[in-house]
Amino acid sequence: MKIVKLRALALVLSGLVICLSNNTLNGKEINKAIRIVKNNAASLTNTNQILVVFNESPESSSATLVAMEKQNKKWVAASAPMPAGIGAKGFAAPGEKREGDKKSPTGIFRLGQLFCYDDEVNTRMPFIQTTPEDKWIDDPDSDDYNRHIRGATQANSYENLLLSGNDYRYCMVIEYNMHPVIKGNGSAIFLHLSEGKSTNPSAGCVVLTSPDMERLLKWMNPELNPSVIMGNRKVLIGGLKTK
């Protein structure tokens, strides 16, 4: 009987250790996100919701995402850290993202148009229900480069936004290289779903699991100008230069 009780106690204690360890890890990742936001505060004056996406090694395709919101002039975490996939070759250095390099851009970008397969979504963000006619142009020689087109196009290459899989079931535009568009500097950078139940590398997008994406969409408020700051942690903590 005593052995059974001791084993039970050991299981409880091991579970407590794991829980404390996870909380400590979450706290460290949240503190990193807070520091990133604070060191870039001058560029976030019109933003009250932000996704902080960072990796530890610039070449790593695995990143951490922390959703943050400004409350009483102070940035606080609105979510536990989430695993995110980014470009297969990690983050490009600031200003060095190029079409086809399989890297995610570094910078601060507004979160723009949301495309969804369903006609009802639990979000306050305005969205377009995706059709087979919806495309995103990635042909650098096209006048519609890095733009959404519904219908026919003369572009030589583009991404269909309605796929046979669920990757783009929720697909939100990260407004990189859009104001203005510079041909060849990269296109079709989205926040979208992973291929399976865990995150995967992308061609340059930020990838989340479906449950995490749904939590973010429910939280986002268009009146708070949701945006994203993304890049290698050391680069972001050093502060991004503004134009």
C-alpha cells in the first residue's frame, strides 16, 4: 500500500515539475516578446494589437509567436507562446527579402485582407469568402505583382487562394512589399494554416495550427490595427530602423 502511495505521489510531483517548467519557459518567451515590442515602440504608435514572431537562429524555419495587446499604455501578452513555421530558410535580413528565396521578411507589417473558405467565421475581422477565381500574383514582370486578382490574369505565375487542402482555409495577408510594391522583392506573404496538426516550413509565410489561428482570429479587433513584427530575436531586440 505504501509503495502505491509513493508512486502516486511521485507522479503528482513529476506533473508539477513539468507544469512549472512549462510556465517558466512560457514566461521567458513572453519576456522576449515584451522586450522586442519595447525596443520598437517608436514604430508602433498606431498599433494596439501585435503578433510578435521571432526565431533564435536566423536560418531556423521554426519560430515563436506571442500575441500582445496594449492596455493602459502598457503592452501585455494576450496569448501563451505559439509555435509557428516560417520560411524554410528562416528570416531574411532587414531589406533583403527577395522573390523565391524561401525566407520570411523581417519588419513591422500591417495585417491586411483575410480570406476564408467558409461563409461564417468567428472573428471581427472583415473577410472575403474565397472562390476559385481568387489569385495572388507572384510574377515579378506583371503589373499586378503582389496583388489580389479575382478572375482572369495575364500574369505568368500566381497562387490560387482556394486550394484542395486546408492551408489557406484562413489566409490573412501580411502587408509586406505593398506600400509601395517593388518588383522582385517578394510576394504572397500570408499568415495561414499548417499542412497538418503541427507547424511546417513555408516559402516565406507565417504558419500556424488551426486551433491557434482560430484563437487569434477571435481575439483580433480591426479597430486596434492588428499588425505583426517578425524577424530574428537579436535583430528585433536591436530595434528596426524606420524610414
